[in-house]
Amino acid sequence: MTKLFRFLVGALGALVVTGCLAGAGLYWWIGQPDFRARVEKQAGAALGVPMKLGTIRVDWFPVPAVALDDVALQTNPPITARSIEARPVWSALIERRLEVATLVVRGAVVPQAGVDVLLATLQRRKPGAVDAKKAAAQKAEAQAEAQAAAGMAAGAMLWIPRRTVVEELTWISASGVPSVIDARANLGTDSLPEAASIKLRKGPLAGAQADIKREGADWLVDAQLGGGTVKGRVGLKLPSAPGREMMLTGELVTQGVEVSAITAPARPLSGKLEATTALNARSTAASGLIDGMQTSTRFTVTNAVAHGVDLVKAVSTVGLSRGGETALSQLSGQLTTNGKAAHVTQLVAKSGVLNLQGEVSISPAQALSGRVMVDVTAGVAGTFTGIPLVVGGTLAAPEVTLTRGAMLGAAIGTAVMPGVGTGAGARFGDKIGRGLSDLFGKKN
């Protein structure tokens, strides 16, 4: 019992001494002359964008750490954080070396527009762009700073932490819609994620969460959103040499996800999504993987409702249709994406009196364009077969209308033979219009 007591006292004493030494190391570290200015300068030089710090303080609980308050990266709009806390490796700190064990980011505001500016700035910075004289001056300055820091690495603030915790990060999309996110990530010895989790607390996808776990050379993805799941495997092949491309590949299976939860706040379609997706991307930079990602998805939506457009009305009125909705018993197709652009082919939609086939494209600005053929049989609208409709508008406010040739043909057909003549005239007029369009190189 006495030996155990001595052991506990000794262990506690060792912890206290280590904590005091770590705290002293932190005070020594931030007590260097012009420390804040050096941090701002080094971070700004590394990122290519000026950075401003509010205050720098030492926290003791739960472990000694340095906290930077009111951090602002001066992009336009700025990327800010209420607090960034670096918890160092104690043993390294006692030796006056900074190695970040855990990084905690609280209250960050990250506008997509600001991220785009930062990425563009980093891409413009090339190693060969600095002349020899400037490079020599920078080297001399770096050596002077290293000596002033008593051997501490000048770029220590940029070391990748083994564990990162993000609390209440507000991401603002390109359209200005905010989402509040909590996230955690643990890195392996190769600086790649071993495990990560993310949860959306507020915003269009509030309640969604995802977990990623490393398994060999791949990562297993398990996400819950919109009342369903997205599961699969993603792999990353690192470049074989500097300047070579890295490659991202993956396969995902979506089950029972509410479509409107994915497209929120826009609600062009509702229903339960079942899909299989293959994705791939190649880039020399990690930031380019998202912009250059290509996906191919085979999808089916059950109990689908197309909001903002009444297809039966569009056919029966032989004109433009905005508003309303179309209930569908079947909706399926093939979706391919390239960056932010998307294209739907093999589109098939059916209801009790409606049958639709065609294709639709979605631009990076979410503008719709496409062409579909619609059959309406029986019902109050009468019988119309093979009616060509042009899809336009935006994802948030879609619209459909007959082509100009089809509208003229439908008017003539209706005058000659109401009902049957309307559909026949629309088809005939559309063919004539498309033929003239091809002849003169104009869109109809």
C-alpha cells in the first residue's frame, strides 16, 4: 500500500512538474519580441493573403495551450475565427520546439467566396516566380527569425496537427446560405485522415452527419441525411513524384434519402432517392480535386413530385407553364456531373396519364436547359402524344414550354382537327422548326 501511495505521489508530482515546464515553455514562446507581428507576417507570406490577430493568450485547462483570438484572413470577404487554440506536444515544448498535437478552431466564419479567393491566390504562387535576389533576402530574414526564436522552427505555426477539432464553423455558400458545422479529424503518421466525423447543426442539411474511417488505402464513408443513408468507399492515390497528378476514386450507394433535403433550400423535386454513384477526380493540387470531380449516377426516385411545374397543364394549354406540380409514379435516369455542371440523360417519368422521356442540363449557375417528349393519355386534358417541351428557368424556378415550331404546328392542328390535331400539329411543327434551325444554324 505504501509503495502504491509513493508511486501515485511521484506520478502526480511528475505531471505537475511537466505541466509547469510546459507552461513556462509556452510563456517563453509567446514572450519573444514582436511575436504577434512575426506570426502575422509568416502566415500571410505562406498563404499569400494578409492575416490579422487580436490577442494571444495561454490557456491552462485542460492542458497548456496557446490561443489566438479574433483571427482574420483578409480575403474578400474575410475568413475569420473567434479562437484558434494550439495544444502542443509537451515533450517537444520543454525542448523549446513547437509540435502541435491538437488544433481547436471555434466560431470560424468561412465564406465560399473567400475560399475561392484564397485558392486562386495560392495557385498563382509558383516556386519559380521569385527572383534570386529576393529569395536570398527572404532566406537571410528567415535565418534571423530562427535565431531570435532560439532554434524554434520558423514555420512551426503551419505544422499539421495530429488532431483537429472544429466547433461552430459557419460556412456560407456561394449563394449566401449559411450552415453551421462541427467536425473532428485524426491524422495518421502520413498526415492523411485515419478517422473523421462531421455534423451539420444548422442550415439546409441540418441534422446530417458523416463518419469516415480509414481501411487500408481506402476510406469507408457512412453518412446519414434526409432520412436515409449514403455508404461506400473512397480511395486516394498520391502523386508518384512532385508535379504529378493525384487521383481520387470512389463508389457510393444512396438509399432512402429525401431528394429535397439534398437540394435545400431549393425544392424542385421531392421523393425518396435510390442511387449508385461512381466518382473520380485528377489534379496536381488537393483543391483541384473538387473542382475537377466527375461523377456518374444511376438513380430512381419513388413517390416523386416535381415542384414548380405542371407538365400536364403545359401540354394541354400549348404554352408556357410556371408553378404547380406534377406527381410521378416513376422517375429514373442517369446523372453525370463535371465540376459544378450536371447533365441528366435517359430521363423517364411516368404517372397515371403522363409519360415523359428526355434530357436536362444544369449549369454551374443552376440554370436549366433541356428537351423532353411528353405523352398525355385520357384524363381531362384529352390525348396528346409526342409533345416536345423545352425545359428552362432555374433549379429553384423551373419552367417548360413548347418549342416555337411546335406551338405554331399545334395551333394549326387544333384549328383543323381539335384534340388529335393538336398533338400531331405540335410534332410536325417541331420537326419543321428543328429542320430550319439546322439549316440556318439557329436554335429553335
